[in-house]
Amino acid sequence: MAERHRPLAPAGGWIRFLPSLSLSLSLLLLDPGAASAAPPPGAAASAPAPAGEYGTVAPLVDRVKASVVTIQSTKIIRRPAMEDPWSRLLREQFGLGPAPRATREREEALGSGFIVDRSGLVLTNNHVVAGADEVLVKLGDNRQLGAKVLGSDPATDVAVVKLDKPPHDLQAVTLGDSDRVRVGDYVLAIGNPLGLGQTVTMGIVSAKNRIIGEKLGDVDPRYEDFIQTDAAINQGNSGGPLFNFRGEVIGINSAIINPSVAMNVGFAIPINLARQIADQIRASGRVARGYLGVGGEDFTADRAAELGIAFVPGALVNVVGRGSPAEAAGLRPNDVIVELGGKSIDVYRRLTAVVAMLRPGEKVKVTYLRQGRRLETVATLGAQGGGGAQGGSTFLGVTLRQIDARDAAALGLPGGDGLQVTSVDPRGPASGVLEEGDVLVLLDGRPVNLKRLKATEERLSQGHHASLVIQRGTSRFALRL
């Protein structure tokens, strides 16, 4: 079947991911007199003037640019064909029309990355390589090398790519300490925006610990702690490094505010977070996250007034899980967590992000307010369920869980059969077809279970077809795979 090219459209809304190549480029002519040859204030303090060439960062760029790469990923998507039960009945009983056929589409993404180890390890964004069937890495000298995705973590948008046959002369970056980054520090962004080739831009760190709380392009990352910068980054910069003036990587460029709304408001994943995720992927191929066991909300001045206590920014605990690490540490509903593991907590989403960046079994000091009194405790974190880098069993780009025996019986299924969709990859083949909460009921007329589903996945890869019946609420429909 013929394949058709389907470029990734820029995401709508006011925030955009940066993965794909734009097919057209408008040039904005600037007043040549607007550029100044003067060095940025304080530049000499951040990085001594190189080799007497005061007022240029060219020596710094020359030193680090060979470690920055372009990443091209290709994904072959098999789109299932949806068929309602009535049409299927007419077709099977009366031979009215052919069965709908699944289609195959070719989807490409273009992004950036950087070499972190001379053995051929490259760090980039998950959304640059998510679900890729083929990955090509182009070095700064235009050599192209095959690669594979070693592992990725959609929740933080970090991925590790391994070159198939790394040459001996690779140049790796030096990783910095993003916790030491200060607002106002000068930074360089290097990447491949809009397919133009390696491009360098400069700016400052505009803010730290940004929690956007919005969907970024196609994906809603669960854990956010972004560095904000005004260094110009564009589509194609995704996965590229953000350098400080010592030539150390302090972040991975990942998202921008929609340019129609604002200019040069970009976000980078702190390198300390990315390094922690990458180390776990390299060691075990999966990411394990800490678990505290509380549910809550932002602590606001209004909630403080309701509780009759002084307002201090923090995370208000509404629920403490039974048998959870939080309960064991003595936390209660209406406590306000203001610090955890030495990190300030000013909103609830910040609490979930900090906990998730710690490992199971780690002991952390929790500072909290109870009826206005400042108290401290130590919690030993548990492990989040679902565990792997991708989390759970997957099929057609959706994550599945086994339904319990009670739900199976209600659907007329034997115990151990029936799989529920817990999440849908928005760039996967089932996007727009399957939804969270759908239950896979029958596969080729037989109850669905993981073993049967995996066997079918293998047959589909060999060009065979299958029929899948889905329960959505009180309705059922069939998919032709």
C-alpha cells in the first residue's frame, strides 16, 4: 500500500513543542544599525574574553558546536479503520461492500540533540523520537549515522539515543549544574531550527522553576521545572543544548510560547533533571519515581482565610493515602507543605514534580505548616505504580491495564480478560480513534488478553489483519486493524 508523507503540524494554542521542520520560512529584515558590536554587560565576569577577542563568543561556539547533532526520526503509522456494528453486520451477512482497510502513513520529525558520551550516547527530547521506526543522527560535519532509541520518559520529555556505529572522534559535551543557574546568566542555544542547519543564538536565563501547567504541543508533561530563556529557539531546536558561558550544558531546549503571542519566551529542561532520567535509562531501561501519597491543591490566600491561618505559599494537603509514606511520616489533611528535600514548594504541582524526581526508598525532610505552626518530618518515599520508561503494556500507541474480575464479569468476559485504555499517545496510530477509558473486549471474536494481543501485534507487523471490538460506555464498535 502506498505511503503518504504527513508532516507534523505545529501545535495550536499559546505554547508549542519544537520538533518538526517548517516547510516555508519568512525572513524579517532587521535594521543593520540595531546590532551592536559592544560586548554584553558582565560577559567578561561570566567568561573571560577568549584569546584577546573581547566582545565575541565565537571561541566558545567553536569549542562546543561539534557536540551538537541534528536528529531525524521517521515513524510508519498503521491507522486502524473504524467500522460500526451495523455496517459490519450488513457486510458480513449480505456482502455489501468490502471491509475497511487500515492505512499506512509516514510521519517525520526533525529536531536536535547533543552527545553526552563518546560511546555514542545522545540526549534529546522524547517528542523528537517518540515511536520512531528509524532514527538518523547528523553530526556537525554532516556525517549521517543510524541510531536507536535506548529509552525515553514522556513524563519529563527526555530521551536517550544510541548511535549504531559511533566514530572514534566524537566530541561530548560537559554537563553543568542547573541548580546553580541564576536568573540573568548569559546562555547560548545551539540547534537546527527550521531545517536551516546548525544555528547559534544568545540570551539570558529569564526565570527558573517555571511550571507552565498547560499542554505543550501534543503532550502534557506531568513533571515540569523549566528554565525560561529569551535565547531565540524555534521548531527544530527541540532536544538541543542550552550552554552557559563556561561551555557547560545547563538545559535541553524543549518548548516556546507561540510567536504570534510572544517573542523569545522559551523553556528548557534543567540538565540535572535530564541527567537523572538519562542515568536511570542507561542503567535499567526504565525510570523509577518516588511516591509520597498525598493529594492536594495550591495553598492560596482564600484557603488560608477559610482555615483561619496565615498565608504562606505552599501545597495544601487534602488527602493522605492510607498506608502511604505520607501517612507513615505523620502528615495530615490541611497540612501545608512548604519545603521538601531542601527545595521550596510554592504550588501543588511543584510538590508533585519534586517528589517524582526523587527515587523510591529515598528519605526526604518535609517542612510543613499545621495550624500555623512550622513542623518537620522525614518521609521514606515509596515507588509509583506502572514503573517503566514508557509505563504499562502498550498497543497501537495506547497504554493498557488489565481490568479486574468484577468489571470483566459485567462485560461478559472471563476473569483475566479485557484491557482498559489508560492513556493514548496523541501521535500514535490510535489517536482520535481510541480514548482513555475504552475497554478492548474482543479480538477476532475471542476475549482479549495481553498474550493474545501481543501475538496479534506480531501478525500485524507481517501484514495480516485483525478485528478488535471496543466497549465505550454502553456502546460497542469495531476496529479493522
